[in-house]
Amino acid sequence: MRRLALVLAGVATGMLLSGAAQAYQIDPLTRQPLVEAYPEGMKPQATAVPREIVNYDGRYSPGTIIVSTTERRMYYVLGDGKAIRYGIGVGRPGFEWSGTKTVTMKREWPDWRPPAEMIKRRPDLPRYMPGGPENPLGARAMYLGNSLYRIHGSNEPETIGQAVSSGCIRMVNDDVIDLYDRVKVGAKVVVLH
């Protein structure tokens, strides 16, 4: 019990406990990987941009995701004039986009297969990477329509607030897990540029 309390305290504070295991396990209470199960040098991510409930007077219905690429923030509309605001990373110059998509699929600890366009630009990339803490898609992914774009976690939390992706919307893993648990397949995603 003491070990679980230390693990949960580590998750809450973002502290790394030594002794990383080879495989990760998910804590049933927090749905987060256990701290000691992260590969050596990895730790749970603290949100650089705090997630918070804010006033939101948009015209969108509850359950809609609004992405403001210029603001580098995402809003999950709750209704009654409120939304949850998250910090995000967005597409770098030349990879910006806008429009309306639908969440067509959701995956926990998704595998990653870089699209052919990305491999053409970066032949050094692996052709396949299994899901897990080292995977660039992070803890969760929500696939947008039939596009190559996703809202996903990131193993590079320092990129949140930056324009560095190939068009995907990045979030710290803690935030993408929170959003994933709220979003339903079929949800509308509005990306504003």
C-alpha cells in the first residue's frame, strides 16, 4: 500500500522514482502509467500550460473540440458557457491547416506507422513503432476523419505551445488522457487558423 501511495504521489507531483521497469503498467485508479514503470530517464509529464475550465461563449455545442492554432490552445466545449482549455502543439510552417473534421477512431497507447509523405521527408524514421511511453503518439490518439491528422499525446512535452508537428495536434499525455476520456467517436473538431 505504501508503494502505491508513493507511486500516486509521484504521478501527482511529476516526480520520478528510481528503478524503471522494462514494461509499463497502468494504474487502475489514475489510468496513468505507473511511475516506476517508465523507461529509465522518463517521467510523468507535468503540464506546462495548465488545464483549466474557462468561460467560453462560442456557438458550438457541448462535446465539440475547438483548436486555435494561433493561440496554441484547444477548447473542449462543456456547455453553459464553459469549456476546458488545454495547451497544445501545432503544425510547423508549411504544415498548418484549418477546417472541420470528425473523430473517427480512438486508441490507447497507439502504434505508430509514419505516413509515406513523412518517410519521404525523413527516411531515418522507423516504419513501425509499437505503442508505449517512447512512442511519438503518446498515451492516446484521436484520429480525425480520413486525414493523416490526429490529436495525440507526446513524449516531447517541451513542444507544447510550439509549432513543430507535421500537422497533428499534440498534447502532454496527462491532458490527452483527460480529453480522450471525454470525447466520443463522432465528435466535431473545428481547427481555426
